[in-house]
Amino acid sequence: STPIRIGIAGYGNLGRGVEAALAKNPDMTLVGIFSRRPPESLAALDPAAPVFAMDALGERTGDIDVLMLCGGSKSDLPEQGPALAARFNTVDSFDTHARIPEYFDAVDAPARAGGKTALISAGWDPGMFSINRAYGEALLPDGATYTFWGRGLSQGHSDAIRRVPGVAAGVQYTIPSQEAIDRVRSGERPELSTRDKHTRECFVVLEPGADADEVRAAIVGMPNYFADYDTTVEFISDEALRRDHDAMPHGGFVIRSGNTTDAQAQVIEYRLALESNPEFTASVLVAYARAVHRLNQQGRTGAVTVLDVPPGLLSPKTPAQLRAELL
Ligand SMILES: NC(=O)C1=CN([C@@H]2O[C@H](COP(=O)(O)OP(=O)(O)OC[C@H]3O[C@@H](n4cnc5c(N)ncnc54)[C@H](OP(=O)(O)O)[C@@H]3O)[C@@H](O)[C@H]2O)C=CC1
Ligand SMILES: N[C@@H](C[C@H]1CC(C(=O)O)=NO1)C(=O)O
């Protein structure tokens, strides 16, 4: 069958991860990379397909089956998501959790009007962890659900600090509270606040002349990203950032601790251990691109989330193969 034609919109860590993931999925082909930066400035990244200016998307609606939106959630996707969903089937990883309902609505209207399918908030959290939180609640109604991340580099939070005026570069690590994890694993089922579960550590390179106190205040007080956490900000040189902080490991787990009867405790756990957060996230996005292409062919238009997508649509295998091999 004809390969699914993929475009990448936004060429950062995630965009490059999608490029790598497509090489592992022979039923898909990369037709172009679209960036707000001048194409020639990206040559050093050795792109696997031609690079175009973002505006060139205007005349590509006919040869892209699914457009992968790899921009940042803090300020790129809120503008790019609704605009591009009007003209393309899209997949994105929008992860400002508190704003997902409004983002869903903002994408749904143009996608429906354009007869397109827009999968928002794919990835691992939101994404695979969302699915496992939903499973846990449905399968064990009497119980409690906990999500822990890290220690690892959050791409969403790193993107968010890079957007703060005065920040030249930066990364953010998420650290889970071992005490909180131990209490959950002991079966205690404690009430834990956002602040009880994780702390956040930022390493920031300042732009020349930027005020460190202003930058720190803008980060630690940032709603939806840092305001609800104990956050530290350390200012380092660009050399130190490149030397000590160029890996992007992450991971975590969702645990549902419940009872089917008072006497019988049951535990469900889903865990990720990622050497590369962006490459894994991109691999999830690419599997969902296959599902979005199929959903659009089935006439399912508008915005959808991973909770709306039947798992079989993610697989390159036919339903008959899945029944024979995986049931
Ligand atoms: N749901 C989930 O589980 C996950 C979600 N995410 C989401 O993915 C988003 C993107 O993450 P990530 O790819 O790491 O973000 P990046 O900062 O690497 O890229 C974001 C955008 O910034 C631009 N950009 C990238 N590098 C540069 C540069 N050197 N100079 C100028 N602009 C640049 C690119 O746009 P352009 O090419 O147009 O210039 C790119 O699309 C995150 O904000 C996060 O929300 C990430 C991981 C997991
Ligand atoms: N969306 C996250 C994926 C996970 C990691 C995370 C965190 O460290 O706060 N929350 O969700 C990311 O951008 O890496």
C-alpha cells in the first residue's frame, strides 16, 4: 500500500526525534521539514528530508497525509495547533496539562471545519501515562492513582524556561520525592500534594545583561509549570550546559493501588525508563500518526486525544494479524 506521507512542523529535539522514528516505520515516508528558521541555517543538523520555511506549508496540503507538530507547548502550539489543524491532519504533544481542555476546543473547531483529524497531547505524559491513569481508575474503581516522573529532563519545562526573557539556553530536571514513592509503594495510599511529589531543578544560561533575580522569579512563579513546585534555578555558562547537560534521559511510572474486596489489594503499574525523552516521545507520535491517518479515512474528524484512539489503529499489523499474534 502507499506509504503515509509525513511532514514535520518545528525542528527541535522532538522534530529530530520524529525524523529518527520514521526511519523505523517503513509504512511512512518523510516528505518535508518545515521550520520558522531559515532552511539553510539547519543544514548542520543534517536533515533527512528537504527543509522548507514554515510558510511553505500553505501549498503542501495535497501531499502531506499527517503533519507532526513538534513546536513547544508553552507558546508555539497554542498558535500553530489551531492554525494547522484547519488544513492538515495533525499530531501534537501539547503538555500544559491545565490548559488541555481549552486547547482541545481551540483545535477541534478548525479541524472539523476543514474535515481534518487532530490528535492532541500524545506522547507519554500526557499520552501513555494518561491512558494508564484511565485504565487504573476504570479497572480498580476502589483505589488511588499516583504518577511519578524522573529524575530526568522535562522537555516541556525546558522549553518553557527557554522562553523566559533573558534566558539564552536552559534545561529542567524533575526529581521525585523518594519518601512519597516509598509511602505509595508500601500501600499506604497517602494524600500527596503536587509539592509533596516532585521538586524541579533548572540550569540556565543568561543572555548578556539579563537580570538573574528577574529570570529566577519569572521561572519559579510560572503558572502551570513551576508555581506549584519547590524549584531551584542555577545559572551556569554555555560551556557547562553543553558539557554537562546535553543528554535527555527521563522516565517514571503510573501506579494504581486498589482493592477488589476489603481483603484483596491489587496493584497496576506502568513504567518508562528512557535514555532519550525526545526520541521516545517522537516514536509515540509516529505510531499515532498511523492512527490519525486511518481515523481521517474513517471520517472521524475534529480533535481527539489518545483516550479516543483504539489501540489497534496504532499498529502496522492488520486486525487479523493482531488477533492471531497479540490476543
Ligand atoms: N506529551 C509528552 O509526553 C511530551 C511532550 N513534549 C512537548 O514537546 C515540546 C517540544 O520539545 P522540544 O522539541 O524539546 O523543544 P525544542 O525547544 O527543541 O523545540 C521547540 C521549537 O523551538 C524551535 N527551536 C528548536 N531549536 C531551536 C534553536 N536552536 N533556535 C531557535 N529555535 C529553535 C523549533 O521551531 P522552528 O524549527 O520553527 O524554529 C522547535 O519546534 C515541548 O514543549 C513539550 O511540550 C516533549 C516531551 C514529552
Ligand atoms: N511532558 C513531559 C513528559 C513528562 C515529564 C514530566 C515532568 O518531568 O514534569 N511531565 O511529563 C516532557 O515534556 O518531558
